[in-house]
Amino acid sequence: MERIDVRRLGPEATEFSWEVTAGALGLETEPAFRHPIKVEIRIRRIADRVIVSGTVGCRVRLECRRCLEEIEDEIKADVAVEYVEGPGSHRKEDVVRDEGADVGTYTPPFVDLRDDLRQVLLMAVTSYPLCGLDCRGLCPSCGTNLNTGSCSCGKGGVETRPVDGASDGRG
């Protein structure tokens, strides 16, 4: 369903809704995407332009940046792309239009949404996932997860003073 036949579209919005695997969007090597991806879009065609808007989302598996525990999160992102008829199915330009839509090209009779859906999903994943705002992370000395208990090294993740009288810059 990631390829839409524009010959069946008109100026009135046509709604599409489907689920797709990560592999269908080229995300099979991305470990976060292990759940079905839900796509809900509206598409309309005006002359040689195809306007796509809607949402894409799924559950993702991430690793907490502080304690390294696996967490799951829900992502949902807006899709806003305008396609113009043109040579090849490659991106014509990454220009943001006044309406907030990216501009791409399509080769009739199909618009291929895969690249744009993949990019929207990748941009929606947080770059600093946390299991919680109060995550205490790992002890820098022994590596114990401080959310689940005290560390065995006795330092408890507390910053220690330098050894041998070396200065730590705090005076």
C-alpha cells in the first residue's frame, strides 16, 4: 500500500489506513522498529500535484541512555508531503513549503511513500530516551544499575576526589 495509484485520486481527499512492517519501509536494520507501523493518511490530486497528509506511528524499543535498560515508547508523527510529477522517483528537493510540506517527485502513475514514511519515523524517535526522568543510571565505577539497588563498590555513583593530591579544578 506504500505505492498509491494516482489515476484513482481526485481533488477530494481519499483516506487510507494500513499497517506495515519495518522491513517494508526499509527499517529492518533499525532495532527500535519491531512492532507494526500504523499509517493513516489522506491523499488528493490536483493537476500534476499529489498532496499527502496524515500520521504514522508505532511502538518502538529503545535503550535508556542512563541505565541501558530496554524500554518501549509510542511514537506518532505528522506526515505532510507534496509530490509533483517529475523524472525519476527520487527526491527533487528538500524545500519546506509555506504549508509545512516537503516536496518530492513521482513518476506516474504511482506515488511511492516509503522513503518519506521512513524519514518521518526516524525523525520521530527521541535521540535521548530515558526509562524515567528520575533514572539514576549506572555506577561509573562498577556499572551497577542504581535504579535497582546499591552498587557493590561502595562508591554508589558518587563522584570521588582525585587520588595523589591531583586537582580536580574545583579549588
